[in-house]
Amino acid sequence: MGRPFVVNGSTATKMMTSRDTVVIQGQASIDPTASISAFVTIGNGVTIGAGAIIETGVVLHDNAYVGAGARLKPHAVLGPAAVVGANSLLHIGAIVEENAILAEGVQLGTYASVGAGAEVGTSSVIDRYASVGTRVVVGEGCWVQQGTDVAEGVKLGNDVELGAHVRLYPLTEVGQGNIIQDHAVVGKQPVRAKASALPETKRAKPPAVLGAGVTVGTQAVLYAGAIIEDDVFIADLATVRDAVFVGAKSIVGRGVAIENDCRIGERCKLETNAYVTAYSTLEDDVFIAPGVITTNDNYMARSDKRFAAFKGVTVKRGGRIGANSTILPGRTIAEEGAVAAGSIVTKDVSPATIVVGAPAKYLRDVPADQRLE
């Protein structure tokens, strides 16, 4: 920590000499119980509270505030008017930029950074090399792990856990108690392929919004414009595209892909490697088994007629689709309808009936004990 330097007096007004190795540039308010090590620079209007420890090479810019009992390890930097709350800990090289506010008991890891105007709530931890961007709001009790990048204007509710190397794009909203695991990406803007059939647009999608209690698995990707309601579980490697709505308590399994402009109801279960094509609707309590494929293009990318004919599938409340089935474009599976495994659905499925085969045909009614009501 270097040779300690203790200022005995609540106000220091003189410029320290080079021999003292502490430079106070103007007037500062320093509690007599604070400890200041060598090669520290203190700007005009700085306040250092009781029992604070300022270690070697720390830089405190004008009007920075260090609360009682806080500890700034070597080469930490506070920008102008930055605030570090009582009993907070900044590790080596941590940076708090201009007007950023750390509440009590916050910890910043080695070379972690908090951007200008950001706010970090009580007892939150920002691990080493993590970056919290400008005007970000981090709630109380959050944990942002190593190398994670929280971009400008993001809002994190209380008790959010972000794994290592997560990327949250600008203005993303993350509700209370969310868990977003390692290498997940949330809020990225879609990129249109040059040969894409989708219309070109230069307008950015709105930010992604995640409700309370959401879990996002490792390497999952959620695009801008996605809205994820409370208590949704999104497993590893899943993809949720732009303009997708996922209702409360639904499960999106490992490797599932939900394409753009889809609506998924509440309490749905989409199992491993299912594919939900663009412009589809799944109502509440729908079950999609592993490997199900839905489609929306009867022309299979040929003929200009396809542009007016794109249509996803509709699965009404309580509909079920068995493993490895394929649903052709525009087909509707009515309430409580069931598709047996391996079937190819070429026609609409009537309410509470079971279809099977290729093409799928009526087998029998759904038994009463398997219906929702």
C-alpha cells in the first residue's frame, strides 16, 4: 500500500509538496481518521469520510465523494462528482466515471468500470473487467460477473445475477431476480442478409424487456424487441428473435429457435431443438415436443408470390405437437388438438382431436382426462 499518509484535520487547503507525495489540488474535506497513501491525487472539493482508506496512486477528481469506511485500492479512479458509498470497496484500477453513484457496500473488481451517470445499488458486486455503461441503473444486491458488458441505459432490477461475459445491449430492461448465464446476449439488433426476403428497414427495434424471475441460459441470444414476461425459463443456446412475446411461466428449451414476429402464450413448453417459424402464434398451455418444425413458406423461396403468402402456424390453447412433427404453412391446430410424433400436418386440426401420419389424419378424440378442463 506504500507509506501511509494521514491527514490530521477535517479540511486540507494547501497544495502538498512533492516530498509528501500526496497532491491536493485546492480545498478538500478529509476526515482525520482517513488514511491516504503515497502518490494520491485529490481534486478540489473532494470529500473523504471517516475511516476511509485511499491506497497508492488513487486519483480523486474534483468534487468526488468517498464515504466512511470505503476502501480504494491502488490506481482506482473517481471521476468528477463521482460518489462511492460507505463501506464500498474498489479493487486495483477500478474506475467510477463522472457523476456515477455507488451506494453503500458496493464492490468493484480489478479494472471494473462504471460509466458516467450510472447508479449501482446497495451491496451489488461488479466483478473484475466488467463494464457498466453510462446511465445504467443497477439495483440492490446484483452480481455482474467477470468480463460482462452492460451497455448504455440498461436497467437491472434488484438481485439480478449476470454470468461471465454476458452482453446486454443498450436500454435493455432486466427485471428483479433474473439470472442470465455465461456468454448470453440480450437486446442485439437484427442484421438483414442481403438476399433476405424480409423487407429492409433502417429503424432500430425497441429494447428487449425481461420481466421478474426470468432465467436465460448459457449462450442464449435474445434480440431487441423481444418481450419476456415473468418467470420464463430460456435454456442454453436458445434463440428468441425480434418482435417476439413470450408469456409468463413458459419454458423455451435448449436450442429452441423462435423466429421474428411470434407470440408465445403463458405456461407453454417448447422442448429441445424445436423451431417456431416467423409469424406464428402459440396460445396458452401449448406443448411443443423436441425436434418439431413449423414452416411459413409454401413456395420454398421460389416465386415472388411467396412475399404475399408468408404465414406461420397457429396453435390454439392447449394444443400439443409430438416429437419430430412438421407443420406446413398457415395451418391451425385448434384448442386441445394433438399431433402424434412424426406426423406431417397439411390441414387444420379440429378441436380436441388426435391426428397421426404423413399426411396427418384423424385418429380419435383426445381423452377427457388429458384435456385442460
